[in-house]
Amino acid sequence: MDENEDHIQQGIAAMEADEIFARNMRVLEALLFAATSPMDLDDARPFLSDNADLAALVDALTKKYQNAGVNLVRRGDGYAFRTAEDLAFLLRREETERKPLGRSALEILAIVAYHQPVTRSEIEEVRGVATSKGSLDVLMEAGWVRMRGRRRTPGRPVTYGTTSEFLDHFGLENITDLPGLNELKGAGLLSGNLPPDFAVPSPNDGDLFDNEDPLDADDHGEDLLSELSEDDA
């Protein structure tokens, strides 16, 4: 094959690669638009060509929509199309009003978000009062709190953490995007007269920690219900 033919073959291969990439991008775009919640990119692999470069596809879609009415955003381990922040006020619709969370549930949600993985007894230790079954139920029914695993301590209590729905609802890419001490002070959510050793925990919602075991097969059965149904102290 002479040099001229070699250039032609390379040009054809490049065109074919571009066509495959464009087709993969259209497929991923359609899947993301159809998804009802942030989608893990691995779920898209069966619909794409072999060895599709997911990182490059996401980067291309992100750039394509960066100045559009919707943006491609990351929410935990998934991606989703969401209304551009500067246009969100135009698209507010009348919706069935969600029952507002009570103070107890809000406190528990904050503790779970910042201290996860955390057990019920650890939540109570931070709050200084007993945690009712109802407050945790509300948060789990809302899809914002999940059972992560079991602590490797006597009684093997269940540990709790936040979900991708929590990130999506509050517009966070990762749990580490939660406001830190200075941001909370600036928003007026913390007193300016805090103890000098006061610190805001660094949240982490990753894989199971060394002191956690996976949930058991029967963790939605009587043992868990028994733990959650304890009366308030």
C-alpha cells in the first residue's frame, strides 16, 4: 500500500470512528432524557458500541448543553439533565405540596448527611434525645436516607447514609459539596460564638467502611423492624 492509499484508509477509519462516536452520543443523550432519576453510566453500556468511551461522551454532551436551557449534571454516581439554574424560576409549576419535614426529621437528615455512616444510637448521641421510628421512616420514604450496612459492634446496628435522590433534590454533585463551617456561618445557620475547637464533619457517602458489614439478606425483616420500632425514650 503506497503512502496515498494509506492516507485514504486512515481518513476512512477516522470518519467511521466519528460516525460511531456521534451515534453513541445520540443514544446516550436519549437514555439520559428518558431516565426518571440520575443514571449510572454503566447502565448505558449495553446500548452503546463496544469499547465506547463514556468519559468522552459525557464530556461532549456536557459541552453541548452547557449554554442550553437544560444542563447535563452529575449527581453522585449518576448523570441527569436538569433545568439550567438561571431558568429554574420560569418552570415552577403548581405541585402537590409535600408535607414539610418536622424539626426532628430535619435534624436527623443533617446528622445522617454529615456523619454518615451513622447508627440510630449515634444519631441520638449527637442530638441528645431519642430518635423516633417515624422520623427515620419519613426520610427513607422520601428516598433521601437509606440503610447502608451493619456496624461491626455488639448488636450489629444498622448504619444509615444519604442517597443519590438526596443529592439530586438539593442540587449536589457529591456529598462533599455540602456547606462547610465558613459557609454555614456565612448563611447565618451557625452562631458566631462557637467554641474554638468546633468543627463540621467531613461527609462521606462512599463504599462500606472497614467497621461496616454488608446488609444481611433478611435485613428488611423482623430484626430490622424491631430495631426501628423501639419506643422513644
